[in-house]
Amino acid sequence: MLNWAFSFLVLALVAAVLGFGGIAAGASEIAKILFFVFLVMFIVSFFINATRGKPLA
């Protein structure tokens, strides 16, 4: 999921440089949403693994 967020971030940056305002805004919003979804999923999985006593590696 983090790969998708970075892909949309790169797409937004390229579109912004080329002057495509609508595409850049849409891609940056998708990148933000995917990044925060990834962050929440990471935190939840971290706490689940911590409560089960499993090592992270």
C-alpha cells in the first residue's frame, strides 16, 4: 500500500511540474489518503504483534 501512495505522489509531482492542476490535485489527495491508511494499518499491526508477544522480525 505504501508503494501505491508513493506512486500517486510521484504522479502528482510530475503532473504539477507539467502544469496539469486537476490531475496533480487528484493524485496528491489519493496519495495522502493511501499514506494515512497505510500508517493506521501499520500501527494496528504493530500493537497486535506486541500484544501477542511475537517478535517483529
